[in-house]
Amino acid sequence: MTPQFIRKNGFFIGGLFLLFLVVLVNIFPSGYVFGGGDTIQFFGNWENLRSLFFDWGGRAWFFYLIFYLLNIFGISEAGQLSWYLGVFIFGSYISFFIFSRLILEDSPGKRAFASLFYALNLYTLFIFTGNWGYSYFPSLYIFLPLMLLFFIKFIKTQKNIFGALFVLILFLGSSGFGNPAFLLSFIIFLSAVFLGLLIFGYFQWDNKLAVKLFFLAVFSFLINSFWILPLVPEISQGVEKLQSSEVVEFDWWIRHSASPIVKTVSLNHFSEDYFPYNFYYKDFSYFKVPFMVISFLPMLVIAYGLAFFRKKMSSSDHSLFLSFLFVLVIFIPLVARLIEPFERINYYIYHLPGFVTLRGYDKTAIFIPFVLATLLLLTINHLSRKKAFFILILILIIPLPFYLGKLQQTAGYRVNSEKDFRKAAMSFLVKIPDEYHSVRPLIANDKDKFFLAALPATKSDGSGIVYYPKWNFYGADMSETLYNRKQIQPNVVYFNEWNFAEEFGEQQGEKNDWLPKLLGMMNVKYLIYHKDAPESSVEKSQNKIDDLKNKGLIKNIENNEYFTLYEINSSLFFPYITYQQENLDFQNDSVWIERNLEKMKNLTASADFREINPKKFEVLFDNLENQKELVLAESYNSNWKAYAILKNGREIEIENHFMARGYANGWKIDSNPDIKKIVIEYYPTRLLCQGSAVSLLALLFLSVYLVRYYYNKRGKNNV
């Protein structure tokens, strides 16, 4: 790195150095992992990566691939959290710095400061002091500036190279669409940007551009078809579940995740659990009000820009300024949701088909920092250097916890009372007890296909999360990724309106034999009984579990102060895929289960199958008399399909799909001597494979185009 290069890029390098210091002072404590809410720590082995790829339809592949590679290089789970912080803030900074060249070519200092604002602000502070501190959703935030740069360049110049680069970045950034709500909100955002730029004359509309935009949309679809195609059959079902869910009451949710205008434009979170409203530094509490005041400084500077933008800005900057102001005006109501004066119009907007998925604050708020950073840069471009730098330094001080460090250790909203994650009643950083790791080889290396179950039921918010106060854990159970086994959760309803784990805890008397029978029917081989659950939950069920052990229905495998691991009696275990002679009229009742499970077992025979992938299985078929119905021990979903493969290779879908055993997938099979085998497949997985082939071809075409463009450009420059 030559002195001339340093002088030319000094501000950019200085920004990188500042971010390096931010990562350094926020190194996550050794031995701890992130857990809480919907976020689950990823344990980066190949089987986990493979399972998550098929479970999520490939949507989060890029995010998890990074942590799989970090695991290969020996980076611990705690170290991966620090890497995530670094990837996020460095990626956001570099992405916006490149975007800023669209606005300023010759002011690297102002560009560096604005880019730092994009990387470090109260919204990104919320990400790292809250629930999203280890999630793939915010990865959209990193790639957003680059996508907008190439999109705007494309519609302005109509050069194909910018369209190709937009599609490439969209492909890389699609991990941010792991939740499809972010895709919907991105489409709304991109449409608003396009409409604003068109209205305010940044580009000229013509038929040629219309054709190019059509092909841009088609190619964007093709290169992302590996996750779009499998998403399609899940959308209507998922939206329907959200609208009818008793766990998530939609109108209540959007009201209670709404952000007032003043908090939206200052990037303050709608909840006052976050900095600066919740000021972490009690010894300096008199700084709280000043920090709350300067959090409005970016918007005040932008408002000041309104006073002179017509006089001082070029026509291009003028169009950009008004366009992004237009986008801000659109997104403020979307973030405010059902808060006056937007209640009436937003009530109809959020009840449009699909908009129910935008119920969470972050789905629309994620775009606000980019809009503010862009408007801020356009404004300070026309301020004197001294005035601009003074304002930007004040703005950069706002997310103070970034610079003082220990974000999740002291500044996470779950540790606010103690300011020490090790003493707090709950935090997002937890140390998984060694006892959980000790049984990992037993469960993960078992060659059978089975589920893992957990007890007892605990009080939760209704979304299925668990609470283990002995090690301060409250969130989605990470056992699935720790053991690479799907889990029957104690706080999830698998049978219609019946939580059997809760009934087991509340049931009086000694007739508890039905529970291991039911778990065995659900393909459960091992049961983890959590003694680290709340005492009230343990007291209700511990004696019942001991009774089941004494009767030989469950066998003790491992016992420690945190949990007891049991194995379900093998005589009760139903294999993952089975044949049955008939489907009994299953009733969600412990007495019925006690009386009829033995009969159900006698009607069932094991099926010989092999796993093609975690969502596709090939079942041998020899037309035996008891092979009248085929049952898959997965929760019923119309997207599970069964196909009869005939001896001549022809494939015929088995149409008679029904709910078996009160929860599972069943298919009635007609006696046919020509059937060679049966394939059971989650239909979106078939689309995933087909879409992956399309995406690879599109990516290959794009790569060839970009390489050819590079060498053609290089050849012209050398002439």
C-alpha cells in the first residue's frame, strides 16, 4: 500500500480502521452462543447445512455457507458471532461507499462518513442488541446499496452491464429473503424508487427501457428460481396460517409493532427498551436527553436541505433528492402501520393479499437507514467541509454502544437490569452446558431416521419457544441444529387444538402410559426431559416420568443436573415410514390413545426406504396385502406428495392423500402389480431441484457475459 494510495483513499481506510476497532471491542465471549427469539445458533457441520438448504428451500444458503466455512477453519461458535458482526458492518460500509459514487465522485471524506452512518446507526444497533443479532434476514441490508446502485445506473443509462451486475448482487443478496416478507417489501421499495425517479425526471421512459426492464425481471427470476419456485406452493398456505393463527393475532401485532413518525425518522426503535431511550450508562444518565436529541440530527439536516435544494443542487442531485424523499414519505406510513394519521389507509394496505407477512417492524424499517443515508449525503454535499464534518461526527456518536463495546454483554435489551449478561435473568448470549454436548455423538450419529422429543411443557408466548432458566435460555430450541435432529417441541400443537405435552403436565392420576406410546407413534426414539425448565413445570411431571421409567416404557440413557435423556421402549417405536392396513379414527384424547395404540401398532409394518435428501424418500414396494396405506411421520402438509413408479419407469401421483394418526401424512395405495417403488417427496423440494438447474444455467450465462465484457473492455483500453 503506497503513500500515494493512502493519501487518495485515506478517509475510506480510516473508516475501515474504525470498524475494525468496533469489532475488536465487541468480541463475543468465548464459549457462548447466540440464542433467543426466532434466531437459532448454527452448528456448522455439513449435515446441518444440507438439511437447512432443503428445509428453507435454499433461501438462506449464502448466509449459512459462510458459517459452515468458518467452522471448517476452526472458528468457534462464539468466534462466528464476532465474524458476523464484522461481515455485517464492513459489508454495509463498503456497499454504501460504492453506491455513494453515484452521488459524489470527488468527496471521499463525506462519502466515508455517510457510509459509516449506514453501517453504524441506531437501527443497526437494534440488530445487535436485540433478537436479530445472528440472523440471515439483515443480510439484505448489506447488499441493498449495491443493488440500488446498479438498478439506478441501468434505468439511467440502459447499459446491459448494469443490469447484469444488479442481477448478480440480487442473487448474492437473496439470503436476505429467507423470510419471503423481505422479498415483498423489497419489491415495494424498488417500485417506489423507480416511480420516484420517473416522476422527478431522473431518467427518460421509452419503449426500449420497458423491454429491458422486462428482461431484467425475467433474468432476476431465472437466477433466483432455485428458491422462488419452491416458495410458490408454500406462500398461500403460509399466509392462510398467519391469518387464521391463534398464536399471532394480526391486527394486535401490527399495532404493537408500529413505529411513530418521530421514532422512524430518528431510527429509534418503537420500543423504549433500546438505546438511547433505555440509556445503558447510569453513571452518565445526564447524557440521555442530549443523545435523544441528536438522534434527530440526520433528519434535521435533510429538512435543512429542503430549503436550498432547488438553488444549490444539480438537476441530477435534485431528482435524486426528491425521489428518495418520495420513498421516505411512502415508507414512513408503512412502518407506522396503524398509528394515526395512517390508520385508515394502512388498515386496507395491510389486509391486501400477502401483506399479512409484513406484520413485523423490521420488514419495512430495514430500508429507512438507506434512504436517510442517501438524503443525508445529498445534503452535506452542498455544505462546507467543516460544517459537514462537524455534523457527521455528531451523527456518528449517536450509536455510542458500538464504540464502547460488549453489545450483547451489556447493551442487549435483555440484560438492561444488570448490565452483565452473566448475572442477568435472561440474555441472548448463553453458554450451552457441557452435558448437552456430551450426548451429541449418541443422538447425531444414530443411523435410524427418528425424531427427538422434549418435555416438559413450559409457559411461552405461544410460538413454541422454550424457557430453561438454569442457563438463562429463552427462545427457539437449538437442539435441532446441535443434534441435527428434528424435534417434537413441548410448546407446539401437533394435533388439532391439542397440546399433549401440556395435558401430560396437568393430568392428575397415575394413567400416564399413553405419553410414550404417543411419542413412539410419532417416530420419537429419544426423549429429553429438561430438569432445567421452570420448577413449576418440573414439579408437575417429574414423578410421572419416573413412573414411566419404572414401568420400562422409557429407558434412562443419560442423567445430569440439566436433563435426563431417555430412549423410548423399542416395542412402542413406529418407523419414519410405515405401511398400515387401515387408518383408525384417531382421537385427541389420552384415554383413546391408551386403549388403541396397541391395535394401531399391530396394523402397522415397517417400510424399507432410503433417503435421497431430507425431503425425498424412495420406498420399496412388493404389493404385499398389508401395504394398503403408506404413512410418513411428518406433520400433515398438502405439499407432501407420493408417486408410484411403475416397472416401465412411468410416474403416477397417488392422489388419495389424507391425515393419518391425527397428524401425519398418509396415502391410500391401490393394489397394482406394476408398481416397482414409491417416491415420497415434499413438492417444493422437487421445484428446488428444477429451479437450481435453471439458476445454475442463468448464473453460467451471466458469468460468461461478465467475463466477456471485462476482456472486451480491457482490450479497448489497451488499443
